[in-house]
Amino acid sequence: MTLDLASIRAAYPALRDGYAYLDGAAGTQVPESVISAIAGAYEGGVGNVGGAFPASDRSGAIVEDARRAVADLVGGDPRGVVLGPNMTTLTYRFSYALSRTWRPGDEIVLSRLDHDANVRPWVQAAERAGATVRWAEVDLPAGELPAEQYDTLLGDRTRLVAVTAASNILGTMPDVAAITKRAHDAGALTYVDGVHATPHTPIDVSALGADFYATSAYKWSGPHIGTVVAAPSLLETVQPDKLASSTTEVPERFETGTAPFADLAGVTAAVDHLAGLGSDATGTRRQRILASMTAVEAHEQAELAHLLDGLAAIPGVRLIGAPRRRTATVYFTVGGHTPRAVAEHLASRRVNVWNGHNYAWELTAALGIRDQGGAVRAGLVHYNDRSDVERLLAAVSELR
């Protein structure tokens, strides 16, 4: 299966402004179908769930549709899909709930490869519980996270292993399944940050061994909604803080306040959009997603190879990290220019990239660049094409 890039790009109104959107690692643009779904929910009328009137029923249907869509995207169970405002907020929520059972002497294992949203909530929870934090280190300069090191990090007091499925700056995709198997053998739970991985590759939470899998819709062409996917039976064992008057059922007991119903309609539309990227894909939505995301990964990897070769050929450019398996994400510096100055120059050429630490707090410290302004990040997603890559290369070449 191949992607029809012209049709895909035409579906995104924002791409008509003449910019090359290579900032996808920070958030994607949304297709017209998502915009229409959100507007349509408001136009049709929504109300809080549980009421005795049609608008309330419509809201309830929107929520259940979003759960089914997310489950199809990652291979989960709709009854275990927790919805929330963003991954960071949900991770804090789960860190509070899970750490209620931790005791002094218990341990958790974190990774320096991770975005701080899968680090700081757990560090702070461990501090409150008196638990010990142990660290999985990144193999530099390649940027790999060796699974073998977990053999010495895990023990009978390990309660949780939190690890990313992909680095948001280097793109490194560690062997999550090997890490989670070690964690489970030690009796620990696993919390996998799938925010950066989900837009770039087919996801199967069971194959990854993720007890909890977190992702954010705005990284895969949806609205600003976060979600954590787990087995319903596991969620039943976790007791979050909640209002006395709110339901005790899962997954609803993890969802505080009134849901943004219209945005949740956009979540379903975004999953449907991804499922339809391969026009010749057939079968269930889950099957179509797997086929489409396989094609997405192949497309992105081809453009990534061209981007890496092009940057490596420009004098003064230093590529950071060289992982064996990676998302289409590059992190680099240009000699004689600060990362911010590079980003500003590219913006003047209508190329959008990010600069700085990008919340990879521990990793940029390990790289020795956090306090020097980090680096420049360019991230490809499925709607980027060769012209976007060529524009970035041409703009960077001007800085020689």
C-alpha cells in the first residue's frame, strides 16, 4: 500500500498557508473531517451525560464512540480507555492513584530517554511515598536505551516501570516489549508513554506489554485530548481520588469533571482519518489502521532517510543521536548559530521547526545541551512530503 500524498495534504486546510509544517512532534494539524466533526457536535446539540433528553444521549454516544476509536487505534479494550485533557494530566492522575499503595523501600524504574511527562509525575509520587527511583540510562551518542540494563535495575520491590515507546527528540524506539517482559517477570506494572510513537507506527498495546498506554490525539491529527488505555480488570484495582457523587465505574471514575464532548467527536474522526489513509485498505477499522499506519511508517522512513542524508552533507550541521530504529524525527545543531536563531531563520523561510529541550529534560541534560538551548527538532508526519524536506535543507544550507 502507498499513500496518496496529494489527497492527504488536500484534506488539511492549514497546509494551504504555504508553510512546511515540520513541527509535528509538537502537535499535528487537523484534517477537515475532524474540524467538521467537532463543529457538527456543537451544531447538533450536546448536553451532559445521563440526562433524560436527546442531547444528553448524543453526548453519551460521542464518548463511547471515542473509546472504541482509541481502542481500535492501539489495540485496546474500549472499556479500558480513560479520556482526559492531555497525557501529562492523566499521568499525574495515575501517579497519585498508583502510588497510594507504595511504601518506603519500594522502587520504581524510570528512563532518561523519556519526555518529562513520564518522569516527573513518578519522581514526585515516589518522593511522597518514600519509594526509591532507579534510572535506566541512555547509551550515548547513539541514543539507544538498552533493555539489558533492566536486569540489574529490577527487583522484588519494583512496583512500576515507566518507559517511552519513542523519544520525542531523537526518535529512538527502544525494545519496549523486552523491557516490559523483564518488568512483569519482576512483578512490576508498566506505564508506556506512546505519545510520540503512536503517530508513526502501528501500535499493539498487548504486544508492547503495556499495562498502561498513554497517547495524545493532537499528535495524530486530532484535538487536544489525552488518553490512557489499560485492561478494565486492572483499572478496577486502582482507586483514584474522585468526587463522592461521581460514579465508581471504570473507566469513568478516572475522568474528573465534564468531558469536552465536541472534541471527543474529533477524536473519533481523527482515528477514522488515519484508518482511511490507505485508500485500498479493507476490513475492520482496526485492520485498516494497521495497514494505513504500516504505509505511514514506510513513507516517513523514506523521507527521513533523505532528510538525514541531506543534513549530514551540510557543513556545520551536527546530527544528535543515531538510533537503529527511530521515528521520523531529527535533532541537530548548526555551528555558529543558536538553536533559536536556526528556528527563526527557518520560520522566515516558511519552515516550522522547534528548538530547545522539548521537555526531554533528563535526556538533554545527559547530552550536555539542556542549558545551552538544546537543539533544533524537525519532525515528519504522514502529510509531509519531499518538498517539505527540500525546503528545510535549502534553508539550513543558507546558514553555512
